[in-house]
Amino acid sequence: MKKIVQLQDVRKTYLMGTNQVQALRGVDLDVAEGEFLAIMGASGSGKSTLLNVLGCLDKPSSGTYVLDDQRVDRLDEDELAAVRRLRLGFVFQSFNLLNRSTALENVELPMIYLGVSRRERMRRARAALETVGLAERMDHMPTQLSGGQQQRVALARALVTQPRLLLADEPTGNLDSRTSAEMMDLLTQLQRQERLTMIMVTHDPDIAAFAHRVIILHDGQIVYNRLSPAWGGPPIPHVKTVGRNGDIEFEFEDDEPAGGNGRVPHELPASLRLQEQVLWKQ
Amino acid sequence: MEAVIWLESMRIAMREMRRHPTRSCLTMLGVIFGVGAIIAVVSISQGAKIQIQDQIASIGTNMIIVLPESSAQGSMRSGAGTGNSLSIADGEAIGRECSAVARAATASRIITLAVSEVANWTTEVIGVTAQYLDVRNWSAEAGRVLDRKDIDTAAKVCVLGQTAAKQLFGRTDCVGDRVRIQGTPFLVVGVLAVKGQSPNGSDQDDTIIVPLSSAIRYLHGPDRPKAIVVSATSKETVALAMEQMASLLRQRHKIHEGQVDDFSIKSLEEAARMAEDTSNVLTRLLVAIAAISLLVGGIGIMNIMLVTVMERTREIGIRIALGASRQMIMSQFMVEAMTIAGVGGVLGILAGIGGSRILSQVSGWPAIYSPSLLILPLVFALTVGVIFGLLPARRASRMRPVESLRHE
């Protein structure tokens, strides 16, 4: 099973004024091709920083990052831009559509930077919008679309370049619960169809439960790494800090494990079952 | 790939300009004025230059004028052209002996009252030798010009300039009529073609031309100061002709080495060049001012581009996240700056043409547009766009994606 993402001892240190903030403190992570991984954690746990590093928007201070067989942790800005446009797709919490461009133009945008001709861009953008069910709204401005529709435009934009890895930052964070469920159904359906590798950051256990595997970040480290409940893993726990020395404890809810709603799992990448493990870094 | 990005950037730029019409117009105004002013100033000054050259050419072809130096009565000197040092024989000698001279004529000039049967008019009366009108490149519109016989016999005949004819007779078909000058009747044998204004603004057509011999006999006597007008064989031989004339006149007037000449020689080329130099200096000054206005326009572009880049931080973040390299972001904003400058430049060309038309109406100078006059200011405007777009575009391209995506 091919690994799309390999992180080894990735650290990220920020300078906030005169204070050094360690956002990531030695993250090791492998993501297999076709896998759907959810990253959870409280705010400040480093999950956004990790997603930025994974998305080549930010460089790790140390450690190695191999993306799709290419070492990317020491690339310069322009090389990272090339990695982003050739191999990565992004879906953001706040959609991040260009408000003055139509849905179609938004989906065309990443192809402009690939030098695709206008005609070909239109063709592929239309097809992508049809895939996400927005065939009727291609010429609408983002402001004329509902939140769920905007996020679907963003999804079409992320997928139109056929990325090797899709990164989603709280994709349902600005959507109501029904729209969120629809969005997640669409995401998982597309992910399965295209055998897409996908990493999603969320704070919502119900949303994380759609993934194959869930990791939990705490204080810049991975403290939990198991299959999701839907795939036979345990219910997703809350992380609690106990005692003065920062020890942590997992707190499981007794009733109705999150996401364990009796879904029939589709085929899970074989490697994942072997990978399943709990990491106790403390 | 670059072409795709440039095309897209131009579309974006046009859309941004439509979205902020007031802002765009104000931004472009500096460029419009700059380009417009350059075109108006240069086209008018080129028109004026050609008109001045035409006027100088209208006085005569390759013309050289010899004036007597000041006359002196005791210690009182009367100023240039008042002496009587030049004679008809001098003029003839120049025509005969100077190889670079095509024609030479001698002329006197008085201002006096002329009277016809219907009106009177104070005008200049020029007494001339035979080749005068040839030197002036001046022909008759009606009747004939003066011929050698008129000169030799001191005939009481004259030809009239158009203005003099109109003032004296109210019409220009007055061949055969008589004009009385200082009591002597002169038969009008011809009316001259229109000559127009001289470079110093006087009306060349307000004149009566009579044989010099007749003027000496009937109007002013032999001691009236005379000038010699000469046309050189070609434009190139003007300087040579002047040298030949100077040395011939010094010899004829027995002026030794080191003594002051009793005459002065001027060519119209010199006058033309002086007029042109003056107008060139003025043109350069005005163009420099217009260019400064264009530069200020560039600062306006830079200012608005900096605002735009700030406002669109998030958009830039999105574009970078989607894989735009720094070079691509740079290109986008450079193209936007150049589009503003380019559109401003084109509008400036139209404004310049319109402005010069109006100036041309008001001043009476023609406006002349060469292709380079229309293209160079546009190129200059685009260059200004590039220079002043550089800083904002660079700022946009250096944005960090993580921070710009967080920007509200």
C-alpha cells in the first residue's frame, strides 16, 4: 500500500514576540493512498499548523515530510506553489471563494495557474460542478448561493485539478447540521469513487466519524491514533489534562458512541488495519 | 502558461476598474493629463514650427539680406539700415560676381500716402530693381510684374499687393487704374498673388512696388538708404554666398582688414533657426512639465495599487493556496497596473488630440500628429505603469498564504 504522506518528527516553532511557541512537537504520521484521515484536537492543539504543513502552506521548522514520494519540507516558496497546484486540493471552513467571480470562474481558477486553455478550463469546471450537483448554478455569484452550495463550489474547485491529496479544514464548520451531513455524504462518496486521499481537520466527533481513521492532537503531539468507530474502532474520546505535570486522560462517553451509528463500512485500505495503534507519547 | 495568466489578469483588471469607476477615473486622470498634455504640446509646436518655416519660406527662397549700417550725422547715429552705403551698382556687382548667388536686387522702402480715385491708404512703397520679385519668389495674380524696361525708363508704373489693392480700390481687379503717390500718378500694371503674414507678424500684401529708378526720380531722391536682397543658388550655398558678398562689398567699399563693415548681411536661415531654437526650448520645457504630470499619475497608480493589494489580501491568499507562484501573483498585479496606465494612455491620446484641436482653433496654429507622437507617450505611460506597479505587485507576491487566508 502506497503512502501519500510520510511525516517524521515534524516540529514547528513560532516566534510570538519574544516567546517561542512550539506548535508541533515531533509529529510522526503516515497516510495511505485512498485513506480518509480526520485530525481532531482542541483549539491550540496544533491541528491547524499541522494542516498548513501538510498543505505546503507552511514549512516545518525541522523533521521530514515526504508527499507522494517527493521530499517537500525544504522546498522554496515557488517549488511549494508548484506542489500545491499540481498535487493538492483545499477546502476551507470559510469556503474562500472569490466573491466577485461566478461559481464557474472560481472552479476555473486553479487551472489558470496550470496554464490550461480557457476552453478546456470551462469544460472541466462544468464537469466538476455537475459532479457536486451544481449544474444549474454555474453562473451564480458566491453571494447568491447558500453555505452548502458555496462549499460544494469549493469542493469542485479542489477536485477539478485531480489532486493526489485533498485537505479539508473544518469543511462543515460554517454549515448547519443537515447541510453538514449532506456535505460529508458527498465528500465520502467522492472520496470512495475517486480513491482520493483526504485529510480533514475537525473538532466535531460526529464529523470525524465519517473518516477511516482519527488522530487527536494535543499540545503539538499526536496522542490518539485509531480507526474511527464506523470502521470498528472505539468511540472517539475527549482528551482531558489531569494533574500538574500535564498528564492526559481519555474520557469516553458511555451512551451512543459518536458516529457508531451502525453504518456498513465499505472496503478499508488493508494497511490501515495493521497501522491501528494507540500512541502514548507521555 | 504566462499568456493564460496575462489574459486572465487583464480580464480581472478590467473588472476591477468597472467595479470602482470613480476610483479608476481619478487614478487614470494623472496619466490622461500627462499623455494628453504631451500630445497637445508637441502637435501644436510641430504645427507652429512648420507654419513659421512656411512663413520664412514665403519671404523668399534661400534669401539673404544686406542692410547698410547706421548713418552718422556728427556723433549722432541713426541705427542699422539708415546709412546710404549700398548702391544699385553694389547689387549688380553681387549678382554678377558671386558664384553662389542666383539673383540679386536692390530695393528702397518708404512709408507714404497713396491715393486712388475712391480711397487713400498709407502703406509701404518699395522701389525695386528687376529681379526683386524673383528673389521674393512672388508672381502676379493679375496683369504683369515689373520688367527691365520699366526700370530702365523709370516708368510711372506699379504693382499692388492684395491688401493695398483692396484698401485703395475695394477690389483686386484694378489693373489699368491709377494710384497717385506723392502727387505722381502710377499706372497699375499688375496685382500680386497673396503672400500672407511675415514671421514678425506684418502683412506682406500691404505694399506697392514701383521701379527703383522711378522711386528715386519721383518719390525719395538718390540718397534714400537701399538694401540688397539676394537668393543663393541653393540652401547649401547660403553661407558661401554670404562670405562672397561680404568680401566683395569690403573690396568695393575699400574697407581694410580690421575696419568695421558699413553693411550687415543676414540670412533668413539664421532667423528661421533662431525661431526654431526658441520654440524647441519652449516645447522641451512644456513636455518636461507634462512628463512630470505623467510621473505623478504613476504615483497615483502606485497608491491605488497598494490599496487594492491590501483590500484583496484574502484573494491573494486564496490564489497562493491554489498554487499561484510569486511570479504569477506579481504578473497579475503588474498587468493590472499596466492596464490602468494603458487605458489612461489611450484616453490621454484622445484627450491630447481633442485638446490640440481646440488649441489649434484658438491659436490658429495647425496641429500635426506623427505616428511616433501618438505611440511614444503611450509607451511612456505603460513604462510608468510598470515602474509604479512594481512595488505593489512585489508586496502582493511576498504575502504569506497562511496569514493572508486569515485576513478579513
